[in-house]
Amino acid sequence: MTILLILALVAAMGATAYVLVRGVIAMANGKENNGAKQQEWMRKRVLYQGIAIAIVAVILLIAGGGRS
């Protein structure tokens, strides 16, 4: 179970990095210059970051073993 969560965390972090780099490159090239597309990239980045944080929280809860 923990291995599966770690793999999901790596995937979420990779997706976050990909969307971040893709958005920065698109902004630098000026291809997608409209604000709506930039907002879409930012929303995707925030979504993937939120997923990664949630997975980290679950991993920490499991690692804690229910200690008080």
C-alpha cells in the first residue's frame, strides 16, 4: 500500500513539474498569450500540487501508525 502511495506521489509531483514547465515555456514563447490559457495552466498546477499534498498527508498518517 505504501509503495503504491509513493508511486502516486511521484506521479503527482512529475505532473506538477510538467505543467509548471509547460506553462512557463508557453508564456515565454508568447504562443499562448491569452489570459484564459495561462489561468488553465495555473489551475492544473494547483490541482496537481493539491493532490501531491493530500498523498503526503495520507503517507504521514499511515507512517504515524495511529499514535496519539
